[in-house]
Amino acid sequence: MITPCVGICKIDKETQICKGCSRTVEEIRMWSRYTDLERMDVMRRLGYGQREGREEKLRRYYRG
């Protein structure tokens, strides 16, 4: 499963966003229940759909 997780889980108390992967607490909680399309929507929002460095980013975070 592709994930933006980098293993540095620190939730900002004010924003409720992880400082490691930039997902919200809700996105982290629901990640395993999301469809592939929902996961890819979050990944795009986080910048993983950009052309430059895309393959390297996805390869680094692919845990399949």
C-alpha cells in the first residue's frame, strides 16, 4: 500500500496535522479504510502527483 508516512509521527496540537507526513489526524486514522482513489487524492494534495521527483518519492514511500 502506498503511504506518505515517513515514520516521524508528531501531531501538531493546534493544526492536528502530522509534522512527518502532513496528513490530518482523520486521514491517518482512516488511511487503511480509504479506497485507492481516496488515498491517491490525499497523495496528490500532499504533492506526490507532481512530475519532478514523482517516481523517487513514490518508491521511497511504497511499502507493498
